[in-house]
Amino acid sequence: MVGSFLNVVIYRLPRNESVITPRSKCPQCSSMVKWYQNIPIISFLILKGKCANCDFKIPWRYPLTELTVALFSLLLMPVDLSPQALFNYAFFFSVACVFLAHLLIDLEHQLLPDKLNIYLLLVSIPYVVLHFPLMHWLLGALIGFFGPYGVTALFYKLRGVVGLGGGDIKLFGILGFILGPLGIINNIFMSCMIGSIIGVILIALKKLDRNAPFAFGPFIILAATLQIFFPDIVELINPLYIK
Ligand SMILES: [Zn+2]
């Protein structure tokens, strides 16, 4: 169900539409999706991936997102029903969902919506403030926001081109709040490194014009996913990791 709601978020947020109303419609024949045609994954299978009313093909992204979110929930499942375990689950599950929505929206629209960033910040505040000292999150947020902001402003002054989008800078700031000063420095270096390598490959393969903008959010999210969910792996594969 969360995955199904996330599909609505991913479709409507970049189009500036409300995620609450109106109810879902088929984009081709505008027929209302009835509740029993809206059961995550199951309805997609019963409807054989098509609108019940016309021949519109429901994109594979919809059941895949639902399945992925179900998998997140399973992997992050609380070990018991203590308030501590439920609290941790709520935090990590929210982060995973926001990352997935950010990733899919940024790839399609080159946009990291403010509303998702605000939600990420709000769910992070109680977890981070309870788990880390003041200097961790304060310094992390300052470096995460003003570091990339300063570089982008300088780049704009020198070249007259916007390097990083506002959404990227805000996401760096929030991740700094979560990851702390060293964590966010690692994130900035890792995401820039992965982004440059992939960018150069895409330009060499003529899949991307060197002057065309491309989404940077996915690289920030990839690096942050490794740091938050797979900290052992990231230390193992990144020799420059600062501890
Ligand atoms: Zn239809």
C-alpha cells in the first residue's frame, strides 16, 4: 500500500498535482480506477497490465515500485515490537521510500521535489537528534548545504552556468544532517566521482551531449544508500573513505 501511494507521489509531485485528490484515473480513457482494481500488485496481475476499460498498458514501473517497497519493508522489518525497534523501522523505511521516489522522479524530470526533501528532513529530526550529538548534525548540515552551494555559486559566477540544482543542494544539506560532517564529505566525493565516471562514459558513447543537463540526484542517492544501509560495503570498496 505504501508502494502504491509512492506511485501516486512519483507521478503527481513533479506535475504539481495533489497526492490526495482526485482519485486515480486511466490517463487514456479517463475512467475511474475502482478500489478493487487498485490492489497493489494483485490488480495488475488480474487486469493483465491493462486498463479495465480500454487497451491502455499500465507501465511496469507501477507493480515494480510496489514490489520494491514491499521488499524494503521486509528487509528493514523490526526485530521486535519494542518502541525503539518500531521507531528505527519508521526512520529507515521512510528514508528508503524517499530515496526511491527521488530517484525515479529525478531520472524522469531532473527534479528533486521540495516536498520530498521536507518529508525526509521531518522524519530524520527525531532519529538524528536522539542518536547523535549536536556537532554531528549541525556541522553536517552546514557543510552539506553551504559546501555545494558555495561551489555552485562560484561556478555560476565564473561560467554563468548553473552546476547543481537547488534540489541537489537541499538534499546534500539534509544528508549532512543525517550523516554528519565526515559522512557528508564522503557522500559529496563519492557522488561526484560516480557521477563524473558515468557522465564521461555516456558522453563517450554519445548517449549524452556534454552541454546537456543530467540528473545528479541518483548519484547522491546511490552514495547515501551505500552509507546508510550498507556501511560495511562502502568502507570495503572505497579506499578513500574517511572514518
Ligand atoms: Zn483506460
